[in-house]
Amino acid sequence: MAINRTPYSVAQETLGLSSRRRGLQMGSPVPLGANALTDVLTNPAVNNYQEYQNQRLAEQDMRQNIGTAAPQAAANAMGEVRSQTAMQSDADAKAQTFAAQRLSEALYANDSGTELMRLNSVMQSPERANFLHGAAVAKAMSAGMSPDLGGEVFTKNQYSV
């Protein structure tokens, strides 16, 4: 007996043959070979493909997540840089405000800057040398040195460039 090597199942072939032998015109509504030529992995009549489908969808989900994760990570990094820049500029602004407040307090403590204006007028006048000499002597005395040494430092600084 010869082995039938067709892609059709035995049931599909024998239905047509036995119907013709009996004189019946019965046939399968499905064309011969329709199920035999389908993909084995996706044909539920042949194989339960739920595990394959779950794995395929999990891989697809992973690819989509990776594709959207990179732009999101870049956006998060840019947001972090903006946040750090804002914090730094805020700290700089606070430092400037603090310095301006201390300056205004110093001016107020000195009668709105009259002492600073008096010092400026002394530094612009001929009394400048006498004032600086007195400051050098006072500095030497506060350091525990001879007052003459402070005068000598003043004279040296007066002629140095």
C-alpha cells in the first residue's frame, strides 16, 4: 500500500471520495488543504498558541517601553539641570540681597554714610598722608610693635609703586 503524501488531512480526502462512491454530492464547505496550509503557530485548531502569543506581546511591550524610556530620561535630565540652575540663581540673588542689606545697615549705622563721605574727603585732601601715617602707626601698635616701625612702613609704601 502506498503512503499518501499530500498536505490534506485524511478526513478531507475521504469525505469527498466516499460521497462520490455513494452517489452523494456531499463535500466539505472548507476547500481542501485550507487548514493544512495555515501557520502551525497561529492555528488554534493545531496548536494552543497562547504562550507564544503572550511571549510575543511581552517582547513588543518591552520594545515600546524602551523606545519611550530614552526620551523620558532625557527630559528628566534636562528638567534636573533647569532645577539646579534655578536653585543656583536663587542662591546668587539671595546673596546679593543679603550684601545690599548689610551695606544699607552699615550706611545707616554711620549716619547714612556721613562717616564714609568724611573719610572720602580726607582721602582726597592734603591730610591724606597724615591720616594714612596715623593708621599705619595704630596698626603697628595694635600688633605690639614700635610706633616708629609703623611710620617706617608708611614711608616705604608711600614711595613704592
